[in-house]
Amino acid sequence: MADSRLELRAGERVFSEGDPPTCAYLIESGHIEIVTLQDGAPLVLSVLGEGDLLGEMAIIDAAPRTATARALTDSVLIPVDGKQLSERIESSDPIVRALLKGQLTRYRQALLSLRAGHPGALELSGKGKRFVDGDGYDDGAVAKIRLETQLRDALSTGTLEVRFQPIYDIAAERIAGYEALVRWTHPVRGPISPAEFISLAEETSLILPVGQYVLDRVAEGLAELQRLGVRPLPFVAVNMSGRQLGELDMLSAIRESSQRNGIDPRLIKIEVTESLTLDVERVGELIRRAEAEGMMVALDDFGTGHSNLGHLHKLRFNTIKLDQGFVRQMLEAPRCHAVVRAIVAMVHALEADLVAEGVETRAQLDALAAMKCKYAQGYLIGRPQTFSEMLANHPLEQTSG
Ligand code: C2E
Ligand code: CA
Ligand code: CA
């Protein structure tokens, strides 16, 4: 705001060493020097100019000013509310907070060594605990950075693994396809659930090479089945994350990986989770382009969280995957049974196929068969398997009964 501007003449102080931190400043014009005392003599730490932020360190650190700021020339500053900054820091990514903490620690240490032996040295350890130390954030952030680095290593050394879980065509009584599920065996922690590391990878662009890695293993696997003369070739579904929707041309990636491996790209099906369908436009575009090339897109985890029937009629998915929660309760809860029956009918009316996930018992499979649900996936049919296990179990030739 215009009236909160601070106009300073050359030589005037903005704040002094030891002052409490009330606000930071944005330098609108002029130059400000930051000075500290070394053996009683002023030492210029830096000179800041137009567009620079001034005095934010003490806010981040919630500690008294560690240096004095003085206008070198006539200057105009805009005060930035300290609380506004600290709230942003508090709500920021723990990794960003850890980065800030690292910078602050280095700044404090540099100042301390500058002033070593100086009797007037400020107590620099500060109360700084408020935003970047303590409260456990920090440990979490460091653990995340470590895990992320190890995941990067796993990618480059090929120690991520892709498992294949069979998808059963109930009426035809045969395995029609597989879902590719990524696995990571951590060098120390052992197997880590994709639910944990996929969400970590999604926080950064790391999900893109993870997705590419899975895609390449899938295309290689299909090429191997093709080489062995498996007929018909099963489809393989790959999971696609939000970032992949925004930043990766999934269809081109599938096309390229298929071409490299000499397989038909239409064998690879994309699974999009329900939360992504909030981005109706992007998903709609993906489906349209996939359809034009004969490729399939499935809606994953249908019935959880964002179930939005308003989107379902706009988005022409080939396949809907019913979340495992329904199958789990279906036989105990008559109302759940009724809901599943209605969903089977609805998906049929939409001319899509339904995959029931989490089928663990024969009774569940029989109930789904009676409802004319097309596909079943779950431990009863098969667990996620390594490629060689999958090879051993998959018949060379199947009749499409
Ligand atoms: P999802 O896509 O819903 O995958 C199905 C999950 O259910 C898998 O867990 C699978 O192992 C598990 N499951 C299958 N049948 C049964 C059953 O009968 N009973 C029970 N209790 N569970 C069953 P998983 O492999 O731990 O994967 C968890 C999630 O991680 C996946 O859920 C998917 O959202 C994500 N994910 C896995 N691989 C990838 C990947 O390559 N890329 C991306 N973006 N996400 C992946
Ligand atoms: Ca899935
Ligand atoms: Ca699912």
C-alpha cells in the first residue's frame, strides 16, 4: 500500500543489530547496506538494491536482528508483514523449511566466525526454533530427502521392480490382462509400499522417470510374451499420476516405448485415478487422443473420495475399476451388494467394462459373475507377480471362450 512505504534519506538506519524482528522489507528503490561490527569496526556484509528482500532472516529465525541495515542512497522500502511471512513458512513444504534452515545455519556460523573473540558478539543461536527447527518437521524433511535420493539411485541402478497382477475375464474364464505395479526394495528398510514412495515421487518431477521406467519394463515384458508366441497377447495396464497428466505426453511415451520394443501400443492401457478426473478437460483430451489411436484409458479406484457421476458421463473411459472397498463389503452388506449391482448396470449402459478390484474369495467372484461383471482382479485370481512368475503361469495359448 502506498501509505506504508518507508522513505529513507542516505545514511538513515532501517534497523539496528539486536532489534526485535517486526517485519521484512522489499526494496522499491535505492540501495541498503547490511553492516556488522568486527573488532569494533563496521564490516559491510552485503549491499542490496531494487527488488531485493531485506531483513527476512530475523523473521524466519524469529530472533533479534543480527546486523544493522542502513540506506546508502535515498531509498524507498515496502514493509512486509512478519506474520505473513512466518505463516507461509509454517505452511510450506518441510523440505523447503529444511533448505531454509541450512541457509540460516550457515549464515549464523559465518557471522560467528567473523566475530570470533569479539566481546560484543550477539547471541546468535537465537530462539530460531520457531519455524525451521524442532517440532519434528525437520527430521521428516531430512528423511524425505534421503528417501528421494535413494529412489533416484534405485531408478538408475534398475532396482525398482515391476510386478504384474492378473485381470481375469470372468465369463471367458481366462486371464485377459495384467496391471503393472511398481515395487521398491529399499536397501535398509526392505520393501516399501508404492503408496508411500509414489506419493513422494509425485511431490517432485521424480514421478516422471518412475513412470517411464514402469512403461519400459511393461513394453519389454510384452515384447517377450510376443516373442514366445503367447496368443492372444494380454493387455497391461499402467498407473498414471497427476503430474504425468500435466507434464508428460503419456500417449507419445507409450507409442515410443512400444516402437522401441516392437509391440502394439494398444496393448498398454492407462489407468487414471479418480482424483485426476477433477481435471476433466485434460483427462477428456487424453481419452479423445487415446481413442483416436485405439488405445484404452481406465478410471481407477471408482467409488472412492471424489466419485463424480457428473464427470463420468462426459468422460468416455473404456474401463471402470471399482475400488476394492466395495467387493470387500459386498457379501456382508446387502446395500453394498445393491450398489455394486447398480454400478455394473451403469457401466454396462456406458458401454464400458467393469473391473472389480480386491476379489479375495470364490464367493465374491461368483457374486460378480452372477451380476455379469466383466473382469475381476484380486488375490483370489493372483497376487502381483514378477515377470518370470507371470510367464510361468500364463498359458501360451488361450481360447477366447
Ligand atoms: P491401485 O492402482 O489401486 O493398485 C491396486 C492395489 O491393490 C495394489 O497395491 C495391489 O497389490 C492391491 N491389491 C490387489 N489385489 C488385492 C486384493 O485382493 N486384496 C488387497 N487387500 N489388495 C489387493 P500396491 O501394489 O501396494 O499399489 C498401491 C497403489 O500404488 C496402487 O493402487 C497405485 O495407485 C499406486 N501404484 C502402484 N504402481 C504404480 C505405478 O507404477 N505408477 C503410479 N503412478 N502409481 C502406482
Ligand atoms: Ca491401478
Ligand atoms: Ca485401484
